[in-house]
Amino acid sequence: MITNNGNGSEKGDVLLEMRGLRIEGQSDEQWHEIVHGVDVTLRRGEVLGLIGESGAGKSTIGIAAMGYARPGCRISGGTIKFDGMELTTADEGVKRKLRGSRIAYVAQSAAASFNPAHRLIDQYSETPIQHGIMSKSQAESEAKELFGRLKLPDPDTIGYRYPHQVSGGQLQRAMTAMAMSCKPDLIIFDEPTTALDVTTQIEVLAAMKKVVHEFNTAAIYITHDLAVVAQMSDRIMVLRYGDVVEEGSARQMISEPQQEYTRDLLEVRSYRKPEAEDTSGDRPLLEVSDVTAGYGNKVMILKDVGVTIHRQRTVSVVGESGSGKSTLARVITGLLPPVKGSTIYDGEEWPRSFKERSRDQLRRLQMIYQMPDVALNPKQKIREIIGRPLSFYLGITGSAREQRLKELLEMIELPHSFADRLPSELSGGQKQRICIARALAAEPELIICDEVTSALDQLVAEEILKLLQRLQDTLHVSYLFITHDLATVRAISDEVVVMLQGRVVEQGRTREIFKPPHHEYTDLLLSSVPEMDPDWLDNLLAERQARIARGEKLAQTADN
Amino acid sequence: MVEFWKLLKSAPFTAKLGLLIIVINIFVGVLAPVISPYGETEIVGAEYEPPSEQFWLGTDNLGRDMFTRMNYGARNTIGIAFITTALAFFIGSVMGLMASTLGGWVDQLLSRIVDVILSIPTLIFALLLLTIVGTTIPGVIGVIAILYSAPVFRLARAVSMNVVVLDFVEVARLRGEGLWWIIIREVLPNSMPPLVAEFGLRFCFVFLLISALSFLGLGIQPPTADWGSMVRDNATLITYGEFTPLLPAAAIAVLTVGVNFVVDWFLYKTSGLRDDH
């Protein structure tokens, strides 16, 4: 089972051993097995990556390493041995002593895991004091030292801030510090960087990797991103539907995956759109110019932003969170009337607010949202969701509407029988397809896609991107793609607009943007996208160090 | 139908008991003229007769049969309380959903009016308004419905606030849908479970308030049989250690408890609240 060939094999003795782990989850008052007999072995100082799509059971297994099951779940079989101690049969008191002091947990959303009413350093000190390991002053001085090691700015004072006073990336590092506070033997990282921007992710990954190595802590790193896990782990375990698909050292897994599924995961970012001919001479479909907009009258989120989209083209807007890319979408749709600037659609200036736009204008511009879960009314059947734009805009009713509904479902590759389902009966990818069909039902010329794939698993996201591309080829629609994911940009767009702090820093055809020389911020953004190479993070950090040493100035991220 | 029986079977004992109480009350109320031995306002015996074979529960202060009056009381009190609650919910939900969907000054205006209504103790406000509009049955229904639409407004507004910010409502707005379509098709269906549960609870409050007003003499007027005024009419008997006036009081209490049992079960079912969370 233990296939420790390659890097990181010379680790200590076995710390955690799970054998034949079975976990059941409850739904509709019945128990279903969600983890089917998984074996996990972890040695001291070793980092194990658990990777898989949602529903693979990776978080459930990670949490089980603490001898714990989430509400609605139960450990139904197998053994969990932590440092010789059997956790499945241990009583709550024993396990409570272990948690925090010897096993720590870092959650995906640091913002939701911190108590907003207490200072960071007080929350840091709570666990060691509770477990009687340190006094308050000892804990505080240790905290400052650890904040420094995690490269938090002003380590001596940052701890006295409240969680809302630091950025997301800093909070995630503070959370890591908190997990480290008792010098645990094992840390479980549950998707710690998923909610962060790529540029911020790098700093958090680097900080986590550093402390885990320095304290020789064993870790379980849970993520859906193979490129990220390759940076962090010595060994990777690929999970699917509660079973182990493949296990091996990180290097081996990246260079020679054995299973079809692992290969699919590796190739997920390889899709490229064929390059379209230059159409810049034609009249643009949408021309947004000199837009300045903000909420309230004081702070402007967008400053003199201009974007041009041609027919049957895909323009991507990229940037970190807070760069104003979603605000741009709200301005174009008319949800946020701009203070200054104009929206010209097909040669005609449109009113700033959607309330003043005609029904036909509204029809010609549709939007697809990030979260298909909340973009579909849970109480309406698919027939009603897709059928409404048909009757509302185009006046199609009765059997003609049913016929059109069938065609639309065919376009998004779903059977006609789905018309009678509720959104809750569909998977995430299927829901997003329904959203696409709803937008297409209005027969628009332009569709704004706001982070449409970021809530989906990678393989599903790839399918959605390919679907959108096929639809563009047959229906000649244009897309405005808003995303923070550069892999998506590279896959689907003809042109790219890079935004930073409400301004456009660079725009042009995709091929040119991705080719050096770049604007320094584009460079930072591009170089921060994790690659499928276990040495990528180390090399990148070394290169950035060297550049700083040479006295070059690096672009600042919004986070620090 | 099959699903309904399945659901009923899985219900806890308290919910079954509550449902049984409600069903019996509705049954008695609807069939009052059939199952009662005498007429609603008919004087059939001497005053304050003890229970006997002729008068199962004795007679009241005017010599009317208590059992008959209890049956008609169920019909009147529950019927009026139900109509009142329904009206309060209609007014409160429509206003609440409008406030949250439209926002801005509509929301401000409606919310401040509701604040004013809520700042005056309900019973005192009800007494005041009833002296103005008069103590007719439509008057009682109207006054209580308006007073109780205020907390319903609050709830409907709070619940739908969480719904109107969701993307599917934005989709409908961007599609160009009108206000009513958005309220009735998008917002209301997703705000229903808490409102339905609140309906049960509010029904109890309305029911108790009507009884209290009747007890004070400003609610349902004699000779109409009603549990609240029946308690008052026979209140003197309490001094003599008789249980007759306690019967309508007990009926009020039992129905309130029964409705609450069912509401608890419904809330548990719909809100996803589980004991282990």
C-alpha cells in the first residue's frame, strides 16, 4: 500500500493509519455509504494530498482523521489509529484533548471560521491556554514569531486586529498560525486556498509549506486542484465516489498517471479555442466606453473602463477579486447605472438603467451566473424556467413552446424528460446547462458569463466551456467572460481584458496577452497560475526572490 | 394521498395528537347543529344546573345547555379566528413582500407604520379601536386582522429579504418581469414554509385574543356562543368550586396546544432543523 518511492520517502514512523474506513451519510432518513473502505497511512512529517471532485469523500476522510464525522454522517467501519491510539472507540474526552493540541484543522473559509468579535491573537491563544500548554504571554510571543514566519506584515501588531481588518489571504495564514499554535503532529488543510485569488494563493501556499516543513508536521491537504496539491504534497491520493482511484508520490502521479481518471484530471486545462480571424474593422456588437461607476457616490469601483466586443467573439475580463470585473457586468446589464460613460449596443446607445430599456433590448443581452444553485428558482420546474423567456420575449406558447423547449434541451445535451424536474434534482453541471438554455431561449446576441465555471468541478467545468464554444459556433453568439481563472481565459477567449483596481491595465488578443512582454501586473497574474509541476512553486519563489535581490520591483497584489 | 398517509405515519406522537385535536374541533364546529341536542341560544333548563343525563355538561347562567354552547362555540370562535388570521396573513404578506421587493421609500414607509402599530400593546390598541368601530363581528375581525398583520409583515419582509437578493430574482428583474410576477412566482413560493408555520402560531394568538376580548365584553357579543364569553358568563361559579366555566377555558387551552404541536412538527419538517445540529 505504501508506495513511497521518489521524493519525500525518508520520513518518520507511522503517525496515522486508517484501515478499511467506511463512512455513512444520512439522507431522507436512510444511511448511505459515502466512503467505501479506504486505507490511509501517514508518516510523521509527511504531506498527503487528497484530491477529487465534490462528492469524492475527500473532506469526509480528512475529518475522519480526527476521529470525527460531520453531523449527518457516521463512521461505520474500519479503524483509525493515531500515534497508536484507536480513535473510533476512544471516548469524546480523549478525542477532545487530541484536537487542537495534537491534530489541528484549517478550514476553507477562514472568514467563517474566525469569531468576528475577538482579536486574532486572542483566538490564537485560546487553544494552547485551554489545553494548559502555555500561559497567555507565552502564547502571544509565540504567535508573533509564527506570524513572522508566515510572512504576515507587521507580525508584532497584526494579531491585535480583528478578523475583518485583515485581508482574505492574511486571514488564511492567521488560521494556519492558529492551527500551528500547539505544534500539532498532524494538520488537516481542507481546501485552504480555494476561495483565494491566484496571486494570493501563492503566498498562502508558500507560507503553509514553509511552516509544515520547519516544524516537521504531518499534513493532509485536501483540494480539487491537482496543480496545487502537487506543490504541497509528498504523496497524492486520487479519490472518486468514496473510493481510492490511485495513490503514489506526487512526482510519479504528475509524470506517469496510471488511471484514466487521473489522466483526465491532468489534461483538464489543455483545451484551446482555435484562433479566429481579426474582425476589429467591423462595427462592434457592444462598445462600452469611459465607464466610471460605484456604489453610493463616494468610492468609484470602475474608473474609465472601456470594452469592445465583436459578433461571434469571446472577450474575457480577468482580475482578482475587487478588481471591478463583476461591477462591469452590472453596468453593462444596467443593474448599476454608471456615473459616466456609455453603453453602445449594435450602434445604438442604450439607457443606463435596465428599467428604461425595452423588452427587446433586454432580450438581446442575457446573463449566466456563477452559482447555478441560486440562479434557478428552486420551486420552478425546468419547463417553466426555460419556457418563461420563450413566452415572455417571443410569445411562443402551447405545443410550439414545448417543441422549442425540447430543441433547447437538446442543444445543452440534456434529455427532454428533464423538463419535469426541479433544479434540486440536478447536479451542479446540469444546473449550469439549464442556465445556459434559459439564456439561449431569449435568442440573445450577447451573453455575459459571470464566473460560470468557478463553482464547478474541473472536469464538469471543461464540459461547460466546450458546450459554450459549440453553441457559439452554431448560434454565432458573443460572450463576455468574467473570470479569475486564467486557464479558462486561455481556453475560450479571443480577446482578453486585464483589470486591476477598477482600471483596465492591458487588453488585446489572447495570443498577444499570453506572450511576453507583459504589463507587470499581467506578468504577476500569469506567473501565479499553478502548473502541473511539483517544483513550480519553489522555482517561482526562488525566481521572484532573485528578481527582488536584483532590485527589480514586483507588482503588488491587491491583498497585501 | 398515499404520500400524505406515509407522512402522517412518520409524524411523532405529539403531532398526531395535535392533528387529532384539530380534526375533532373542526368536526364538532362544522357539525354543531347536528350533534347538539338543543339550539344555540335556547333556554332549556334552570340556571347553573349540574351535569346530568339531560344536560351532559350542565347549564349556564341563563339555563342554556353547556354542551350545545360548547359545540357552537367551537364553530364561532375557531371560524372567526381562522378568517381573522387568514386576513391578517393576506395583508401582512402582501405588504411585507412588496416592501422587500421594492425596497426604498415603500419599504421605509410600510416599516415605520408597522413600528407604530407594534409599539402599542395589542390588547389596549384593540380595545381602543373596537370602541371606535363598534363590537360587530366584522369589526372584531377587521381590527384584529390589521393589528396582527404587523408581525406578519415583519416576518414576511425578513424572510423574503433573503430571497430577493438571490440571483434568480435578479434574472427575473433583468428579464423585465413586473412586480406581481416577481412577488408571486419568484419570491412567495420560496418564503412559504416560515409563513405557514407562523400561520399556525398566529392562529393561536388571534384565537386567544378573541377569547380575551370576549371575556372583557368587547369581542363576540351575546347571545352568540363563544368560548371566551362563556368563561366570563359563568365566572361566578368558580367561587363555588364548580368546573363548568373551566370547560370552555380548557377547550381554548387544548386547541392552542394541539395547533402548536402540529406547527412544531411542520417547522421541524420544513426548516431542516435537526436535533443534532
